[in-house]
Amino acid sequence: MAGEKLTFKGHSGEMLAARLDLPEGPHLATAIFAHCFTCSKDIPAARRISARLAAMGIAVLRFDFTGLGHSEGEFSNTTFTSNVDDLIAAARHLERKNMPPSLLVGHSLGGAAVIKAAVEIPTISAVATIGAPADPEHVSHNFGQALDDIQANGAALVELGGRPFKIRKSFIDDIAASEIETTLANFKRALLVMHAPGDTTVGIENAAAIFQAAKHPKSFVTMDNADHLISRAADAEYAADVIATWAARYLDLSPPAPPPGVPEGILRVSEADSNGFLQDINVGATFHTLADEPLAYGGTNRGMTPYQFLSAGLGACTSMTIRMYARRKGWSLDHVLVEVSHDKMHAQDASDATYATEKVDSFHRHITLVGDLDATQRTRLLGIADKCPVHQTLERTNHIKTSLRS
């Protein structure tokens, strides 16, 4: 995933630190990610979701709200409304870069903020929330006994996530006055609500309230046993995959024409986890899958292995070739099943004296043909299997040219 660090002016003129995660292929759309209360743009969930969206051609701007992370300003002077204003400022910055955003993604209080901000950003077509409160005032539950001190003295230090934050009465008053359900009544944007039933920070009833208040198109996806911060890699990957797949229905992700001589376009493989072997595989903005290795080989077993993809290509091409021929002949072929196994064997075992000291790859296809076919037709279809283009490609001596991009 390519990217660049940048800054832009927030709601009060102070510079906000941001990262723009860019697609490694064509740029098809732009999104903004809003982080959770007192978090930062670099939490694992934000990084993974941004990486997944970038892999499908959607650039993602994630930034630290005023007074948090590497952004300027005093957190104690901010409010929920100022967070919304920071999001609007981020959108305007992207517009000046000729990258107007069409998608907002918000986590926790950031989820409530993107709902409020979306109606002020005309280019937004879709909004996704993760663990968002239906009422911003919900965050005041985290202040405990300090809430009385804030009301009495105008401000107090509150420990959140092991760090002290100064919370002012203006923040309390602002979140108390914020109306999310009223905004949702006239939202006119596609909405995805994601929430974990066991979320102990923001209860699942908040997701129900948001979903109920919103008009269609709206979708709800449960995150099962994920925690509020989406700290587990598998949960972040799941959220990223769901958001990316869902967003593709509402964003204009029209890819450019493929390069000359490459009619199927460019397949891109991007490393998803530098600590293991998980890979994002994308063909344009439409098709996505994962490649991985088994647990025994240091992977996480969350996708097919590279050799399984190779076998899948052979099996799929074989079935398609047989179907194409039977359809052209008008034969009664009801179903095709191709089972492929792959192994490496010594060349002498394959009766190939040319490479007697080397190992060769052996693919074994079991083909099942279902239908009212006579013996001659079955024999002919078996022979047609060898005409499969992938079969012929694998049998040929291939040339792979590799270059290093700067």
C-alpha cells in the first residue's frame, strides 16, 4: 500500500496530521476514516480497513482529530462538533487535491461524527459505522465520578485508556445537544452499521437505534465476538472486507480501460500482513480474494495457497472449456465437476528422460460429467479438456519477465 503523510488546517486553523493511503493501481474513489474517542489514525483497525480499501482502488485519508496523536491544538478545547468540523475540513482538503470523498468510515464516536458530517459534504454517497453510539452523550459514561467535578468546576482530568485527558464542561454540553437520530431521519446516504453484540463499551442497543432511525438503503452486519477497538487482526480484516464489498455497491468504481495487450487487466497482489503471509489479491475494483499459507508453515490459513490458486485456474478453465464445447454441439451435459490434485515428482517417474535429475509438477484431474451422454461423447469431452488454455499454458515452457519498480 502506497501512501503519503500530509497536514491540513482543522476547524480552528491548527494543523492536523494525516496519512493518505493510496491505491497501488488506478485511483477510483476516495474515503475518510474517523477514529474512535481519544484514539489516533494509526490504530490497527484504521490501518487494516484503509489498506483493504486502497487495495480495491479507494484512497483513504485518516487523520488525528485536533489535540490528538500528532495533530496540533489542545484536546481540552475540542468538542464533538469540532470533530465534525474537522471531518468537513478534511473533505475540503481532498476536494482541493481533486480527490473529493464519496465514502466516510467512522469508528466509535468517530462513527457518530461521520453521520453528522455526511450531510454537510455533498459528495458523500455512503457511510459506514463501527461500534458507534446512537447518542454522542454516551461517551460521558466513561468519565465516572469526574463528571460531577466537570459540572461543578468547569473541567476535570479523566483517565481514558491509561492516559489523562482534560475534559471541559463545553464538551459535556455539546454532546448532550447533539442529535444523531434527527440527522438520520433525512440522511439520504447509504448506511452500513457494524457492531459487536458483546461490545461492553458501546452496547449493541446503539446499533439497533441507529439502524431503526435510518431510512433505506441501510445494512446491518454483526461482528460476533469482536471487542470495541477491533484489536484482533481477524476482526479488523473481516470489517475491512465487509466495508469494501458493501461500498462497491454505492460508489462509482469504474476502472480505466486495461492496457493494450492485457485484455483482462492487471491482477495485483499486495501484502496484507508483514508478520505472516496473508496477501490481498485484487482484479480491478470488483474481484477480491485472499492468499495465505497453512498454520504449519507460518501462515494464518485464511486463504488458498499459491499452488491451490494454480490448481483452481486449471480446474475452472477445464470445466469452462468442456461446457463451451458441449453447448456448441447441443449435447445434454447437465453438470461438470473437476477435481484437481497437485504434486511434485521426479521426472523419471513421469517418463521424462530430458529432466531425469529434476522434479516436475504433476497435476491430476478427475472429471465427472453428468448428463445423457454416450461413450463417444464422453470420450470426446475428455479429449477437449486438454484443449483448455490454462492446461496448454502449463504444459508449455513459459517465460516470466520480472522487473523492479522504483
